[in-house]
Amino acid sequence: MLTSLAYIFILGLSLGYIFNRLRLPALLGMLLTGIILGPYVLNLLSPSLLSVSVELRQIALVIILMRAGLALDIEDLKKVGRPAIMMCFIPACFEITGMVLIAPELLGISIIDAAILGSVVAAVSPAVIVPKMIYLIENKIGTDKSIPQMIMAAGSVDDVFVIVLFTVFTTLGIGGEVTASGFTQIPVAIGTGLLFGIAIGLLLSAYFKRFHMRDSVKVVIMISVSFLLLGIEEKLKGTVPMSGLLSIMTMGATLLKSYPILAKRISPKFSKLWIAAEILLFVLVGATVDIHYAASAGLMAVILIFLALMFRMAGVFICMIKTGLNLKERIFCMIAYMPKATVQAAIGSIPLTMGLSCGNIVLTVAVLAIMITAPLGAFGIDMLYKRLLSKSCKPG
């Protein structure tokens, strides 16, 4: 496993640097590293490492979501209001609708299979979006209208919403019965996630004010509490739905609100941790990519992904109606809400393991969606934010 980790970091850093020099997202180099080292090309990663790949990707997600929370000013988010709430649901619904309308014709699958496919592909990737939005917040770009805050917060709720829909559609796909309680899981998971995050954020704030310790120790405690939140989510599964990832982000935002001096001190420490976590996350995502499946899907699957993205962008545009955003800023929101990676890597293979007839095509399209939208969205954000967003005029 240690040799595999050496390959991951050395080649991941190298290709990331090369892609940066080519004015392309470093993320693309990391994904390519995973594909090259993965079981479908050179097969240089040890089975023991791949067996804990899901847990390692979760660790990376915890780090970036905690960093996101520590940069997310709740007051800024309140200013956005209605569009932020709509962004949590509307774009995903539009993309799933697009899949249901188009996929049966292009791929010859049933409507329910198309719905399953749509629910896999529709989720945005916080691992791609969050670092980009944090950069904009730190450099006060687009923050006058809380654009990066809105995209960052809505993206985490979007994932909860889509994963619950995926559960509903796969239940239908295996001939199970879907009840109204299945849909009530969405607001309950969001509500319990927020409550847990706020409560623990306040407790940590009081604890850190009372007991003196090094900031590095505080970071370790926060990461450990984040892991416990994911464990609580797993334990409550089947009884009370909860979004552990949303709790983690809310915990960071609560700490920023209740103890801003500390939040601003420890945020750079999470930024340093992200350097290694980012490589690990995207290389392991790339390692899940089966290029043989991707090649077999052909042109129709690629066309389907782009057409579904058009539906998603239309949904984002509708969320921006009657807001103070100009056309350039609305276009930026549409592009920034495009990348997919982590959710697709996590759930793309589930229909196949469940024995559903659509399993292979769902996995294939999920892989292609990662390969197309993650670099395209990251590249679009990096290349266009200077042209489409304005720098904040507020002091400090």
C-alpha cells in the first residue's frame, strides 16, 4: 500500500503541475493519474488500498467540507435567500427530467432506468466546486452578491436531495414499493443534518473558548468529530435520515459565526491538509474509471450527457430569475454548477451490484460524466471567473 501511495502522490503532483502549466485544471491530471495507475490500465495500485478507497475519499471530502464551512458566512447566505434554496432542488430536477425524456430514445432503456441514470448523474461534486468557491470568497470575487457562497452551500444540499431520489428510483427498479415516507426523507435528512451541525458547532465553540490548546489539536478534534457525524448518519440509517456531510459543513459555518477569530486561524490549516487530500480524492476517483466501459458507450452517451447538462443549466437560469444578478453572473452560476465526480464515483456502480438491467449503462454514463464535466466545469470556472464576476468593493 505504501508503494501505491507513493505512486499516487508523485504522479498526481507531476501531472497536476503539467496540466497547470498547460492552463488546464490540475484536477484533470489527477484524474488521469488514477486512470493510468488503476486496475483497468497499469494496475499498479494495491488491492488493499482500493478496498479502503471509499473511506479515503470520505476523509478528503470531510476536509474540504470543513474548510467550506469555515469560509461560509451565514449572513452572506441569508442575503441570497430564495435563489439559494431553489438551487438545492431545481437544477437536479431539470437534469433528471432531461434524462427521462432523452435517454430512452438515445440508449433504448426504460423510463425507470432513465430515472435511475438521471439520479446518478444529476448530483454536483462538492470536491470540485468547493475549492473553487473558497478561492473566490478568499479573494472577494463575486462576494458582493454572495455568488460563491450560494453555489457552495446549495451544492451540498443538492447531493442529499439527489441521493434520496436515487434510493427511491432504485427501489422502483427492483420492483419495490415507494411510499410517501420515502420522499419525506429529503427534508428530514436536511433538517437533522443542520441541527446536528449547529449544535456540535456551538458545543465546540464553547469548549475551545474554555480550554486552551494548540490550533493543530483543535483541527484534529474537529476532524474526529466529523468522522463521528458520518458514523451517526450510518447508525441512524433506516430510522432517522440525516446528512452527515451537511452537518460537517454546518458545524464549520457555526464555528465561524460563534468564534470567528478561531475559524480564521484554523482555516489555513485545513487548506494545507487539502493539498494531499485533493490528490488522494481525485486519483482514487480516476481509478474507478473503466475506460473499456467508457469506450463501449459510444457517441450516444456523450450526446446524452451534454443534452442533460443543457436541462441543468436551464434549471439554474430559472433559479436566477428576479435576482440582482446580471447576465454574466448568471452564466457563471450555470457553468459552476456543472462538475460531477464524487457522488457518481460513489453510487455509479450500485445499480450493477443490485443486478438491475441498467447497471452497465448507468456505470458507463456515470464514468463519462466524471470525465467530461469535472474538467470542463473546473476549467470553465478557472478561465471565466475574471470575465464574468466582479471583485468586491467592500473593505477588508
